[in-house]
Amino acid sequence: MEAFFTEIAESPDVGSLWDSLKKAAATYGADKFSYHFTPVFASQVSRETQVMAEGFSLAWLDLYESADFRSVDPIPDVVMKAGHTISWDEALERVEHSPEVEAFVSAMQEYGIVNGFGVPLYGPDDRDAYGAFGFPEGHVPEVEQIVALTIIARAAHDRVCQLVNVEQGEIAFSRREAEVLELIAQGKSNPVIAQVLGISPDTVSTYVRRIYAKLGASDRVGAVIKALKLKLIAL
């Protein structure tokens, strides 16, 4: 475990940090994990929350990012309220099962997302987040696995917070690029951004590629975190 702590502490960016988390998850038996980087004082399932995920099917990720589906997910907020690591089953036992929640749970089962736990992650200046680790069906994680992954997730979140809190850089965006970046930070998809700005989805994709290139990012979460780090946006 010490090697993972060293990698995390020395990660120069979110991409390398994510690679370390992938290795840690595999080492301790998790076949999927996610990280909800949450705006200050917001819910872990809000549209503005940036979600990074690994090991989930593309179909599930598309469903989770849909307009109303993510907001129904009861597990992250229950975990944050609990204040300690708990299993998904335990979290679901603590919520009222409305028809919407029942539909969400049924979808989880349909996609094989049935065995895992959530981790509340607390940072400085109310910069909190939610982490989750899932395991193959039929595999019940041992206490040692849960403890190790909980500690690693906390170390990774601490590093993200450190990467955010640095001096502003010299990156400059055009007015339109800045608008697109702000909407990305709000959790808007490319089609929604196109609709809001009155431009084509292809044009949005062009702006997104330019933003990634300027920020040295390869995905939306990495771009948002880098922009926060450089104080180009604020959540």
C-alpha cells in the first residue's frame, strides 16, 4: 500500500493520479470505481458534480449521465451523511424506496452493479467528494480490502485538493471557449452546450478539443479540475 501512497502524493496531474487509482482498485479486487468531484455545498449527484468512472459499461454511464437519472441515485448522499464507509446495500436500507429509487435500484441490478461500498471524502475549504468501489458479482470484499481502498481514496482526494489550490497560470481562452468551459464545469453535455449557445454539436466538439489542448487534459473532469487549479473557473 505504501507504494500507492507515494504515487498518489507525487502525482503531477489528475491523469497520473487516476492511473494510480486504477492499479490500486485492481490490486484490492475492485473491478469498478467512481469519484464524484463536488462543487462546494452541492449534492454528490447534482448536475454540476464532475463524475469520473472506471469499469462501468458505457450503457450504464450514458444512463447515469441522463437528465434525471443521476439525481435519483440515493447512495452518495446517504454515505456522506453517514460520515464513514458503508456498503451500497446498507445505504439503500437507509432511504425511503420511492418508485424513482426502486427504478434506480432495478437498473443497478440489471447492469450488475450490486456489490460495493461508498466512501465519504472530506477536504479543506468544504471541498468534499464521494468515492465508490464495486466488485464482481458474487465477490464479497473482505475488511482488509475495504479499509485499504478507503484509505487510498482519501489520499487521492487530498491530492486532488492540493492540485486545485495553486497559483493561476497563463492560459487564455477566447470568449466562446470560456463559455464552453463554464458549461462543462456545470456538467452540461456537448448537445446541451450546443443548444444553450445556439451552435452546432460539431462546433462544441471543436471548442472542447481546444480547451483540452490548452489545459493539457484528456477528459472533462481533468479539464475542470485543471481549470479550478489555475483559478480559471470557480464552482
